[in-house]
Amino acid sequence: KKALLEELKGKENVTKSGQKIHIYANIGNLGDVGSVLKNDAGGIGLFRSEFLYLESETFPTEEQQFSVYKTVAENMAGKRVIIRTLDIGADKQVGYFGLAQEENPALGYRAIRICLKQPEIFKTQLRALYRASAYGQIAIMFPMIISVEEVRRIKDIVREVKEELREEGFAFREDLELGIMIETPAAVMVSRDLAKEVDFFSVGTNDLTQYTLAIDRQNQKLDDFYDAHHPAVLGMIRMAAESAHAEGKWIGICGELAADLSLTEVFLDMKIDELSVAPSMVLPLRKKVRESL
Ligand code: PEP
Ligand code: MG
């Protein structure tokens, strides 16, 4: 079996009828880049940047972050690297953020909400990302979006950051792709308007399932109810895909569901442009795509 998968390296992700799809990999730290390359992923579809914050005793500096993002970009040698801005809060707590205990952390002060309330934290990360963009094909993705207003505020902050870097004489790419996670039902419902504002969507099925079904993804007692194949969840993904494509944008899936081979044909039918999975799932998924009609 291993040998068969080995033979798929360098092959296209194309169905029997000629439909193509990108297969990227998810990573949680720098050490994973080797397995992304070894498994012949077309890019990195989700780089969970929060490890930088989780592993640190204080806020990681711009230089520390820049060095990590630059290394990933260089190692991926021109392949797309989608870095998600910090998704702290909820299940990922970091002491030095000084976040208060909350009754409902999954519905609480987390991710983009922290970034918009504390723009100095956000700007440090954005500066590092833009500076690293000179070394590869970085794209930036924002988590837990619920509204067009949030995206406009993000873009205002991005504009400020670029202006500052320009004045300071840093090299960076002007045309970085900016995308958002589709992981709340609100984002799905306003996805047509969101699609006008961004370059791409990436569906976070882990949270989208949690929020659509009102089931805590951390509560193992509810595992029997946490059904990511629920028609409501699949309907949301389809709707987001239609919105993206109607505005000429592309859409990927980076939640666990992307690696569910029993849904690959469903995703192909939705014309999903990219699936991002654990590095070890890249070749099994390529095999599945190549066997599909
Ligand atoms: C998701 O919610 O599906 C996702 C990819 O993000 P995370 O699992 O890090 O919340
Ligand atoms: Mg998520």
C-alpha cells in the first residue's frame, strides 16, 4: 500500500473526467514542513500560527515571527503558504494574554475578536507576515469571521501596516492574497458579501460543525451527536462555495472533513478548489481524487 502511494508523488490531483483540485497540507509548527514536502502537498492550506504564542512565555516579537514565516515561505519554494492569524482563546489559552475566565469560551473573546480589540498584537503579526512575503508565496487568512464590517476593519489595519512598512523601507509583496475562514453560520449566510471583500475562503469544518449543530467540539460526551455529515453542515459548505464562485473567488476546506474520503466526491461536485489535510493524508486523498469520476 505504501509503495502504491509512493507512486502517486509528482502526479496530478485530477479526476477521470479531468476535474482538478489542489491538495494542500495543514501544519501546526515549523517541524511539520518536512512532512509537507515529503508527501508532495501542493502548498500549505492552514498554518496554525498560534503555536508561536502557545510555546512562548511572552508575546512573540515581530523578529521572532518574521524568522518563522520567512523560513516556511523559503522552504516551500514558491508554493502557496496560507498562514492563519492567531486563533487564541476558547480551547487555546495563553497566560500572558491575561484573558478572563468565560462561561462560554467557544462563543467568547477569541481569534479575530482579540486582534480587532488589541490591534497592537495584530499589527505585530501582520508586519511579520508582510515582511516574510518577500521570500515566498504567503497568503494570510483570518479566523472566526462573522461580518463584512470585520473584514473592512482588518483591511484598514492591513493598509496601515503596509504604509508603515513602505515608509520604513521594507520589501514586501503588495498583492498578498487575503482570505477568511468560513467557520461560523453567520459567515456562510453573508458569504456572498464576504466574497466581494476577500481573495479566498477556507472552510473550517471543525468549528462550522460545532456552531451549526450547537455541539461543543471538546465535549466527548457529545461525540455521537457531532455529525459533520449533517445536511446542515454540508449545505453550508455548498452555499459558501456558490458564493465564492459567483464572485470569482476560490474556496478550500481546511477542517478535518477535508480528509474524509467518503466526502471527496461531494466536494468535487461542489467544485471546491482546494482541500487541506494532514500531511499523511495528501497521497491517500490524491488517490481518491484520481479514482473519482
Ligand atoms: C476548523 O475550525 O475547522 C479549523 C480548521 O480551525 P481549528 O481546528 O484550528 O479551530
Ligand atoms: Mg476553527
